[in-house]
Amino acid sequence: MISCGSTPEESDDHSVKKVFQETKNMSNWIEIAKVDQIPVGQGKEFTINGRIVALFNVAGEFQAIDGICAHAGGPLGEGVLSGCIVTCPWHGWQYDVHSGAMCLNDQIRQESFPVKIEDNAVLVEMP
Ligand code: FES
């Protein structure tokens, strides 16, 4: 039984411990860069768990989207960032890096990933 002030880890109830451990393991935050590696207005490509992720610094706020362009696989992390819009370097498709939506057709959408900063590190939550 868990009482106020105790944690499931301190509990004798093994089922509560198991649920607590599973909940802790559900998030998958991965450090991919230091804040100063991505200057304001720029992006960079990273490989995380076998996936290409494009990370952008939009006025000091970091955004992460699937880095492989939906058109023909271009490297979005190498695209030019203007405000919150990245232009694919191969054929010019443009995406809003906040939502991952293509600018001309928001039915086409790059997957986006939550980002947080901890101790000067940029962490991305992968599914
Ligand atoms: S591959 Fe990105 S626009 Fe063609």
C-alpha cells in the first residue's frame, strides 16, 4: 500500500511497483545536442534510434520533425530555415517546423517530436 509521502518503489505492493516502472519507461527522452550546437535560425540533422530527425532553433525555441522530406526523401535538417518555415534543399517543398505540416497542403505532415531543454542539453522524445 502506498501512503502519502511514499513512492511506489518503497511500497511492498509488487503490482503497484510494476505499473510505476512501466510508466517511467514509457517516455523516451534522448539527448541529441547541446543548445549552442544549433544557432538561432538554423537546423541540423540527427539519427536517433535509426530515424532521421531534423532539429531547428526558431528564435531560441527548438523544434524537431521527421527529417526525411515526404516528397522524395530530401534532408530537411539541411534546409534553409526562415522563421518557422524550412525549405527542403532538393526541390523546395516547405514545412512549418512547429507542426510538421507542408505549407501548400497541410494534409502532408512530417511527424513532429516533443523537445525539452535540460542543463544546456536538447532532448527529443521519440515514440
Ligand atoms: S525531396 Fe524535398 S522537395 Fe523534393
